[in-house]
Amino acid sequence: MLNASTFDRAAVMLSVLCVLHCAALPAILIALPFLSAMAEAEWVHWLMAILAIGASTAVAFMSASARTPAFLIPAIIGNALIGAALFGEHFGFSETAPTLTGGAFLAAAHAYRLFTDR
């Protein structure tokens, strides 16, 4: 059965994947150039963002204990930054910084819930 804790775990993992995608992938691409096309594919960025935002939003709707400022404030900031990163190129800024920051906010919000919600 899916519960809020399952979505918290998924959201932490998706946030970590976003951070790894932005931080580690450039180094990996130097070693494995054939992955370059996949890393730069716009649909990959959209899919990862939708999954990360969707998981954290699901937690807020599924669990009353998630509707507290300790979770909602960092989760909303993280979602907003990841969402903004999707449009970074269109407005002349790199999507890396908002994605890394947003992913960190989301991971922190969900990790907080995992370790404090009983």
C-alpha cells in the first residue's frame, strides 16, 4: 500500500537523482560521450522534474503531518526552484543552480519527515 512515507522516500531519491544528474553527469559524460545525447535531452529534465515535484506534492496531500511549515516551506521552495529551472534557458540563466538548490530543499524536507514523523 502506498503511504506518505513511501512518497517521502521516493521524493528523497528523486531529489538526489536530480542533484546527481546536474553535479555528476558532466564528469561522467567526459568519460562516456555516448551518454551525452541522453543527458541533454529536454524530455529527461521534464520527466525528472515532474516526478520530483509530483512525489512531494503527493506527500502533502496524503499526510496531514506533512502540512506543517517545517515540511511545506522547504518543499515549496524546492518545487519552485526545480520548476523555474525548466525554463532557465528561455530566460537566460543556467538551470544547474536552481535544480541543485531545489533538489537539496526537497531532499531535506522529505528526509526531515522520514526522521521525525512517527
